[in-house]
Amino acid sequence: MVTSGSSPTGHTLSVVDRISRIGKDRVPFSVEFYPPRDEAAEARLWRAARVFERLAPAFVSVTYGAGGSTRDRTIRIVAELARDTTLLPVAHLTAVGHSVGELRAMIGSFADCGIRNVLALRGDPQGGVHEDWRKHPDGLGYAVEMVSLVRGLGDFHIGVASFPEGHPRAVDLEHDTANLIAKLRAGAEYSITQMFFNVDDYLRLRDRVQAADPEQGAKPIIPGLMPITSLRTVQRQVELSGSQIPPDLLERLTNAAGEGPEENRDEVRKIGIELATEMSSRLIAEGAPCLHFCTLNFARATSEVLTNLGITVPA
């Protein structure tokens, strides 16, 4: 069993504790990184990490590629963030493509690096959420099982995914809500939502959880946001994730992109930053505990949204 006697400081703080502490002074935010595929991408990630380090996010998460394709890179980047920065890293961990023995080994690797915050996910197959999902013969079939596995291996702080529009494979929203509550009851301390573009979807999710189980509904549901900077990029992201772009927004973005072979990214980006700012402002007003930004390993767009919101680091 993995255990830890370390005190709750620095990289061993829980996400919930960090949100609570920062929330006393300003609106907490967090960011999501992707494991880089080459040296240039890795340099870009580290440039973004240093920018965000100055802005003091509550935490940074590092994703785990579809089909378990980035296992080693995820472990390495999370370890380096813990070792070389003041950021609080959260490691994504997915069941897809791995035996229980492999999952135990990865959890042990995180513990060896001092990583105590894990986002426990079933994960998507290669090609995205709509592809056939196959359980590893010696693996886990559901995220709730992943939560229980991590919980049983030591002093970890566990988050899970939630889906404002419902998971694409869920029978209905009621079934999807029950799945989230089961993960929270199994030991998850919070959830981070899939990206969405309609704040009402987030609010309805929060209301469903609170109505179904007030105790679990008290746990933070952190909204996932992506400042749009390219129509092609956001279309690819929603295709992989199963989320939806509202028709009126898609029309605005399509008109802004233009009809030529190269989209007008400046106009698309302008709409995207305005939308992310508007959504964030409403989420703050509605009491969202933290704003979680999908950065694609760039800092500029998220930094602009934070500036628009007046979120700055206390002197």
C-alpha cells in the first residue's frame, strides 16, 4: 500500500483545500495541460507553466491521452511540475488499456514523486468518446472502480469527471447524475466538468446532484472552460469529448472564420475570448467554486480572460 506521512503543505495540499484558501482572497482558477508530443510542444508547455506560475492557479492538471497513449509522458510532466515549480499538479489517470497491476504501478509512481492529487477517469478509447470502449481483460470497467482503487492505495485526494450535457454513453441525465454521485460516494472529493458552452447546462447539473444527494452535492463541481481561439480546433475538441457547440454560437464562429481555406482566426478568437469572459462572469456570480481552463498548452487566451475578469495575484 502507498502511504504518506507528509504534512498538508505544498504539493500535498488537496485541490479542495487550495480552492478554499485562495477563495478567501480572490476567485480561484485552474488550468489543464496536455502531455507534449515533441520538444517544441514541450517548450511551449513550460513557457505556459511559468506564466501561470506567476498567476498562482489553485492547481494544474495534466491529461492522459485517449487509449492510455501518453502514460509515460503524463507521469514525467506531472513529476517535473511537482519538482521544478510551485504549482499544485493533478495527474489524470484512466482505466482504459491498463490492467489493475499497471494502474497500481502508476499510482505508486505518482506517490514516489510526491503527487497526492489524482483525477480518476475511465478514459476514452483512441479516436474519441464515440469509439467502442473495451475493458482490459485484467482492468477496470468504470470510473467508480478507479476511485475505489486509488482510495485503497494510500492518502490521495481524488477528483472525477462530470458532464453538464450528460456523458455521450449515458442512458439519460438521471442515469448520468447517479453515476457521478456514485463516484463521489466512493471517495471523490470534487469533480471537474467536461468543457461546455452553455452555463445553464452546468447549473442544471449542479442542481441535479444537490437534489439527488445533498451531502455529495456540497462537494465542488468545477466548471471546465475552453477559450476558443480557432474554429477548427474547437470542433476537433468537441468531437473528441462529446460536448456540443450551441447552434447560434457555431453560426457566429463560422461566419467569423470566413469561407477561405484559412480561417480568420483573429475574429474567431475575439468571439472566443468574449464568450469565455461572459461565461466566467456568470459562473462566478452563480457561485462556481473555481474556473478550470483547457489551455492546449498556451497561456495567452486564458490570461486575457483572467485579466478581463480582474483576477490578479494578491501583492
